[in-house]
Amino acid sequence: MRTALFLFSALAAIALAPAAFAQDDLEGSKDYPGITRMPGYYIKECKETAFDSVSFNIKQGSEVKEQAVEGKRYDIRYDLKEGTTMPSPLQIHRNYQNAAKAAGGQVLFFGEDESTLHLVKAGNEIWVKVENSNAPSGMSITLTIIEKQAMQQDVTITADAMAAGLSDSGGVAIYGIYFDTGKSDLKPESDAAIEEIVKLLNQHPALKVYIVGHTDMVGDAASNVKLSQARAQAVVNSLATRSGIAGRLIPYGAGPYAPVATNKTEEGRARNRREELVEIATQ
């Protein structure tokens, strides 16, 4: 997914030319696109991670909860230059909060030394954790940014692994089959997993399986059951087209009724959204 670009309002307190800091920034580092820095600060540490999960504090009513968000991660630490007036923690957080609001975003949490900001730009979700802490040079500022996205599945379960799973337990979960939210059209990224299932069926001509669709618990149960049935049917259709095998495949939509993880976290919901092969055993 391309880097999401968004423009924070050019507030006077944080609108300084990047060139002024260039000689002090960590070599090869840069500000996150669209987020300027507080006056007198330089980049001490900077790191990009292709895919990671970060827990953000969010306030819901009177409660503070953690929200895990997955995607591309940016970590940027700013330290104060010598001889520069140190801002207060409140000044730091108000600057970032006001800038986020000016860009159409929200402040989801504000504690003593931490803010959670959320923006949606060009259809992309941007989550920002702003933290301040004491450092030898003065107050440091750390931004932890997640561009929310699904992980690209690079590892696909093989036909041999599927066969072993069916032999051991009678069923095997397939996580390499993808659909857009609320839809039942197979995405192209599913090809590798589908081809391995075709290979499995060709290697075991007597094998008959249910293709069982599973969803998380977001939305009502009846709609999820219907969606899971449509997705299972889409997998059966694809397998039948590629292998010429239809009579050995039966679609079944289990909806949210057979979770393998909690539905209270994004990680758990991601594990629950899956297709599963269940062997139709005969004596």
C-alpha cells in the first residue's frame, strides 16, 4: 500500500523548514510525510517496519481501552537541540492534537504523557501515538505511527501440510484465501492457496471435503452466516473450475459460530476469518 500522505495544518508553533534541522538529523532519517516537528527538535532515532502491531490507548466513555492496529510502522524520536527553550508536555500534545483536528482527524486519547490520534486520508487509516519523556537534553518526543493495512501473506500452507492436518484432526484452516470486507469475491492474492488445494485434491482422488467458511463476530450473526456460505461457495467454484472436480466439494457457512480466538481483539478476529477444509470421512 502506498504511503498515505496527509497535510497537518501549518500551525505557527510547529511550522519550521526541514532544512533548519538537516545537519542534526540522524543520517537517512526524515519526518513522516505531512507531520512537521516542534521547534528546536532534531531526529535522534528513526525506524520503518514493513508490518507490525501497535496497541493504542483509546477512551470509550469513562473507560480507557487498548486497540491493536496492524500495518506499516514508523518510529521517530525527536530530541531537543542544545540552547532551545523546552516546551511543556501540554504544549507538545496540544500542538499535535490541534494539527490532527485541523486535518479532519480525531483525538482518541489524551493522558499525562501520551496522545492517540486517528486520521483517514484517501481511504487509508493513520494511527499516531505521541509520547513525551525526559532526556538528558530536555523533553524528547516519540511518534509511533501505523498505516493500517492487512499483512501480505508470504507463506502458504502446502498440499502436503493440508493432507497431514486432515489426517491428524480431520480439518485444516486455510488463511491464504482473501476477500474484501463484506464481500465474497475471491481476491487474486488467494491464487497460491487455491492452487495448493487443487494439488491436494489431485494427489488424493478419493478425498471429499467440506469447504467451511468462518467469519468474525462483527455485524449480526445471520448476515455473517450468509456471507460465510457465499465465500465457501466461491472457493468451491474456483476449485471446480481449476481442477474439474465438483462432486467432492461441499460448501458450508459456519459464520461466527466456531471461533478459534477471542473476538475482542483485531488479532483474534483476523484468526477467526478463515476458510477450512473438513474431510468428509466414510467408513
